Amino acid sequence: MRINHNITNLNNYRNQQLTNNSITKSVNKLSSGMRINTAGDDASGLSISEKMRGQIRGLEEASKNIDIGISLIRVADAGLGLISDPNLMRLRELTVQAASDTVSDEDRKFIQIEVDEILAGIDELASSTKFQTKDLLNDENGEFIIQVGPNAGHQFKIGLTNVTTADEGLKLKPFDVVESHPDYGTLFKKVDYAINHVSSERSKFGAYENVLEHIGSSVKNYQENLIAAESRLRDVDVAKEVTELTGNQTILQAAQAMMVKGNEISEQILQLLK
């Protein structure tokens, strides 16, 4: 028996402090839902988790970019659709009409007025079809770059087109139904080339849309898998943590009871000194 130091209670107190710390950590984990709240909880796990979070957020933004890219493609396709029908289809109808000798030269002059309006309308559509400030249908060498992943190099390029009536576009000008009489073969070739060119460009944009939709599905799937992996690494296992909390609370209660017993021993020593 010693009276200078109560070794039993000192050991008991130290163990209570350790148990209290464990209980505090368990309460923090359960209240936050996170297994890792500070670097001290799991330093390496925190580092891996933070990298995963960066990738997850990058994938989320990439998914938004892909959706915007698909919207851009649909804007371009809508513009091409209007150029094809009614404009080019009507232009071909007028060519067929003007090529017949049942139409007088005076009638052809009126047809030419409508032809000129159609050509102007095609140029207007090509110039006004934009996404934000980017021209989509009058820039043959242009491209639109979409970031489709969380890291450098994850890019998808959309090649733009030129469907103006000029030589670098649909090659429709000049288109004179009056001066071409009686040889309309050249006009038919011009309008057929324009129709085929627009159809080809619509097919190209359709292919872009299909590829982007596929990439978008892959990005979302990858994001879901990363979220699941990050959750397993960082989120708390509630059942396991509750079990540990309950066990530590029981240990703490036992330690507190032993503290009382330790004090009783000190009192017994005092009784011996009386």
C-alpha cells in the first residue's frame, strides 16, 4: 500500500482518457457520417479520397460539357435541316419549273426573284446559326473542342462546316434560271450537289451526337463507380462504429466504477493510520 501516489487510479485515469478519445472519435464519425474527418483518422486514405473527389467533380463538369456539346450539335443540325427543306428543295422545284418551255422568259424572271430570295435566305441561316457567339455553319475550317473528361487530353473535337452559297460552301452562285435557258444541266448539278453536301454534313453531325452520347454514358458510369469507391473509403460503417462506441462506453463505465474502488483503497489506508 502507498500513500504518495495512487498508482491504481492514475492508470485508471489514463485508460479513461484513451477510452474517452475513442468515444469522441466514434461520435464525430457517426454525427458526420464520415470515417475520415481529419488527417489523423487515416492519412493515406484521406489523400486517396481527395484525389478521387477531384476526379469525381471533374467528371461531373465533363458530363455537363457533353450535354452542352450535344445541344450545339442539335442547333447545327436544325440549321442544316432548314437549309435543306424548304430552301434547297424549293430551289430544285424552281429549277425544274424554269427548265420547261411551258414557262415564258417573263415567268422565268419572276422565278429568278424567288431564287435570289432563297439564296439570300440560305446565307442568312448559315450566318445566324450560332452557339453562343460561335458560328456553326459558315466556318469550314473551324472546330469546337469539348472537354469530355477530368484530365488533360480528354477532348472531343467537332468539325464545323460552311453551307453558304459561295464557292467554299454550297457552290450555288451564280444561279440564273433566265440566262441558263435552254441548258439547265449545270443548275441541276449545282442544286443536287448542295442537297447532297447538306445531307452529308447532317450525317456528320449526327455521328458526332452519337459518339458524344456514348462518351456521356461512359463518363456517368465511371463517375458512379468512383463515388462508390470513395464512399467505401471515406464514409463510416455505421454498424461497426456503433458497436465500437457501445463497447467503449461499457469500458468507460467499468473504469469509472474502478475509480471508486481505487478511492476506497485509499480510505482503507487512512483507517490503518488511525
